Amino acid sequence: MPAYLLIIAFTIVIDYYAALAIEKTPNKKKRKSLLILSLIANIGVLAIFKYYNFFASNINVLLNGHGSLSYLKILLPIGLSFHTFQAMSYTIEVYRGNQAAEKHFGIYALYVMFYPQLVAGPIERPQNIIHQFYEKHPFDFNNLKAGLMQMATGLFKKVVIADRLAILVDGAYLHPQTQSGTTLLVSTLFYSFQIYCDFSGYSDIAIGAARTMGFTLMDNFRAPYFSRSVNEFWTRWHISLSTWFRDYLYIPLGGNRVKVSRWFLNLMIVFIISGFWHGANWTFIVWGALHGAFLIVHIAFNKFLQHWGYKFKPNPLKTFLQIIFTFLLVSFAWVFFRATYISDAVYILKSIFHLNVHDQVQFSLNNNEIWFSVFLIALLCLKERFYLTIPTKKNLSFIMLFSIIIFSCYFFGVFNNKQFIYFQF
């Protein structure tokens, strides 16, 4: 709805003038007050549109009929969480003195609303992108080739892999109580790749689109399912968000420069808030808490080994087992992320851990489609293992590879008008 543009306009005006005032104000206390005003405006808009009904429903449950809060009949604007966090990073960096306040209102508005990454990131920092709006970007054929190839790769991930896997995943997670443990296990493993291809596919399209015009956006994914620990996973997955929380929440809380118990609390706070950022549902909070718990256990285990002087000697087998174990942990947590209710997630996990070989297996895809999906996942893993980005230096190779990817999208894509998963955040 066009009316929702007023929401973005409101925060843009607030942050633009707040940053100018912060830069001109020498008094530290006043500067901090202006920053808080800006943050309240941004978080307030996010809280109303994304979280009000969640809090209202939980308060009504606690009241147990003794009065109730009314619900707001509003839609969540697409990409609200992303451009809110991008706007907040601007005022924080101006407050810290790392970024000069932007004098040109149009340039600042462009920073918040830069169309390739507006609705689902990457969440850019002002230091990386604002200066690029002042630079000339003459036509560069190499940038065009690289950008188009990355966009094509992202499209392939979305329509050929993610949307195909979604058919099976959606069918299983819609009514999990009617599914066998084997069906739920396969669907959960498929969802791990569905959400990765869906989200990284959007990031590839956004980064590629910007690159065709000469703009450079930060990487958002670096083969996360090849991580050897959950800690490493978060240096490879949704990098723009994980570094945002690191710089603007984790480090200000004290990071790891505090006693161990406080360090663990800081980690849990960050991941619970990260989960809540993803959606107004207890399932997302549990998902975030699980990742916080995984990290805490990982750190505690490493400290235990260090205490006894044990050191892992890297070898291919151990590396492979670490990758598999990390992937299974992440997939375990994805169950809560994907499930509609916590009770559904618990049921799914119980069914997976109590597999019955005599259960009737029913998939929303036929056997050929399932094996084709497995082949696509294997192809994706090979590509991620050897080429994070597909080479485009030779013109003939670019034309051939680009054509193959586009024709593959046309002939093998699933075109069911399924929006990107992260549009809902």
C-alpha cells in the first residue's frame, strides 16, 4: 500500500535531522539523548507494526479473561526490519564519530531505500555505501558480467531449488501430526537447503543488481553449511545481520571482555533478540535461544579441552564430521524456525528421533522429483565448495554459463508465485 511509504518517510526524516543535530552538538549527554530519540522512533515503528499484536495476545493470555487488549488490524510492511536496522546503524555510526552526518537529504534517503537490498538486505553500513552514491560509475563490462551471473545464480537458487524443495516442506509442516517421522526428517533436511537457497538467492540478486550499476554491497553468505562449528556458521550466515548484532549489541554489552558467566549471558541475550527480530512468535525466540545455547556449549567444551591441554589435530575425516555435526545442529534449530507453533516443532522432533521403519511415507513430490532435488542439493554443494562466485572473465565462458543457468531456470524452475521467505521479516 502506498500509505506505508509514510512509515519509511517518517523514520528517514527523524534520522536525517537527528544525525545532523548529533554532529553539531558538542555536549555528550545531549548527543546521547538525540541518539536515543532516533532509536526510539525506529524501534517504536518496528514494535507497533511487528510486535504489538504478539505482546497483546500474550498479555491477554496472562490476564485470563480479566480484561483484554485489542488487536491492531495492520499489515507488516515488507522489509521493515531490514531498513530499520540500516537506518539505526547510520545514526549510531554518526554518534560514534565513524561517519559524517549526510547533508544531502536525497542521498541519505537513497541509503535507506537503495532498491536492490531494500526489502531483505544485506543490511549495509553507511561507511560502505554512502560514499558510493557520490562516485561516478562509468559502464564496466566486467561488472555487468559479474553482476548478471550473480543474479542468474540467485534466480536458479530460488526458482529451481528453493521453490521445488518448498513443495515437500510446506506439505509436511502444514499438518505435521499426519506425517511419518521419515517424511518429517527429509522435509527438515530439505528446509535447511530451501531457506539457504531462498535467502542467499535474494542476496545474490540484490548484490548482483547493484554490481551491474557499479555499486558494491557486502557479502551476506559464504558457504555456511561448510562450517565446522556453530560459531563459524554465524560468520558465514546472514553476515550483515550477525555483524550488526556484534557491533551494536554484543560488544556494547561487554562481549567476551567480561567474566565467563556474563559472557554467556551476553551471547544468550544477543541470540534471543536475534530470534525475536526474525518474527513475533515464540518459535523464533526458541530458535535464537538454541543457537545461543549451542555457542555456549561450544565455548565451554573448548575451554574444558584447553584446561586439560588437549588439542584437535585437523584431518579430513574430523573436518568432515565437524561439518556434518554442525549442519545437523543447525537443521535441528531450523525446525523451530519453520514450525508454526512450538507444539508442532516438539512433535516433529519427537517423530524424527523415534523413526519407525514401518511408517507410511508420503511425500508431496514424486520419487523422480525427490531424487532430482537431491541432485540439485549435491550440485549446489559442489558449486559452494569450489566456486563461491562463478568466474566470468572469459566472454565466451560467461555467455555459455549464463545461458545454461537462465535456460535451466526456465525449463526446471517452479513458478508458483512463492515470495522470498525473508520478505516476511
